[in-house]
Amino acid sequence: MEFKAQPKASHFIDGEYVEDTDGTVIESLYPATGEVIARLHAATPAIVEQAIAAARRAQPEWAAMSPMARGRILKRAAEIMRERNRALSELETLDTGKPIQETVVADPTSGADAFEFFGGVAPAGLNGSHIPLGQDFAYTKRVPLGVCVGIGAWNYPQQIACWKAAPALICGNAMVFKPSENTPLGALKIAEILHEAGLPKGLFNVIQGDRDTGPLLVNHPDVAKVSLTGSVPTGR
């Protein structure tokens, strides 16, 4: 059976699409009609481990790069998103049910803005501070956290993927991102674009899943930071 928005595979890990059909089936519906537009699989524990291991391996070398070099990659990703705005907007409409009149002016463009903004602040905004204390002084140094997890929501899926990825990546972190199971498609395209823009593999990974997948991510000992968009009960 063919689906109009079927991705190459369910997950994007270490720079490539990855599938594990042992995971629970996730049917992606076009909300305007109820049509099944893609069929994916939730991440198994093995997929979660694979994604976090890729992020952990890639992060130190990325952190050692200058903020200027990291910023160039994010700004290139912003350019690609703008070049492909129509296709990304159509996918966002299928994913969310929003009218194309909205997605074409608001969704991928806002994500591109996030990449451009954080790419631009990198040269000057990531330095530490020199603090005079009378005859003495103190200084601060900004250092990356390591592996970050992003958990998205259904209402602005492409934007949220960019909003979470951009500050994490520009500061030298790696990210494993789980979109909402209701809108699983857009984040995979964001991962593709970041990779095409020059982001080294393993730094932005996308895995699918539901309420059973989130705890595997947030409780993992190698995860240093979690960014969640969702309700208070979900956060708890």
C-alpha cells in the first residue's frame, strides 16, 4: 500500500534513516479527511539506545568547533528551509491539518528564523563573563551540556523541532528529538536538511514514539537536559 507522505523510514539516526518494525505501528492521519498518509513504527529500546549512543559519540567533536563554524551550518540550514518552503509547508499541512495559507507563511519560515537567529548570535553570544570583585575578579565559561532530549507537540511540529534544536546545537550539544506521535513527519525533514547543511552525523537524531518512549529518553543516564513542550501532567 502506498501512502502520500510516507518517509524513507521511521527514524533518523547518525545521519541516515533507520527502521525497526518491531516497534508499535504509528498511523499518521491527515486530520482534514482522516486519511492514513504514512505508517511508522515507535522506537524500541534498541532504537533509543542507538540514537543516544550516536549523539554521545558525535557531541565532543562538535563542541570543540568554534561557535562561528557551528553558526554557519545553522544559517545554511535556514537557507535550505526557505528554498523548500512550499514542500515543507505542504507536508506540515498534511501532518497537522492546518490550511496551506497558514503553513506557507508561518511554519517552516519560523523554523528557519530560529536557525538563522541562533546561528547569528554564536560569535558574540556564547562567551563567558569577566566580573570585577574589587581588586580581584571572577570569570565564567560557557560549556556544552552534552546530549539533550527534545520532546515536541502536535500543534507546531516543524517549528518546535527547530526551536529546540537551534539553541542546543549552537551551544555545542547533540540532540535526540521525539516528535508527537500525532505529527511525526516534519521533524524527519528537518533532520535531513540539517545533515545536508553540513551538520555532522549523530548530532540531531529523530525517533518516533508515544508515552512509552518518553520515559526511556528522559530517564536515560547519558541525557543531560530535557526540553519538553506539553502539559503539566506530561512534564511531571
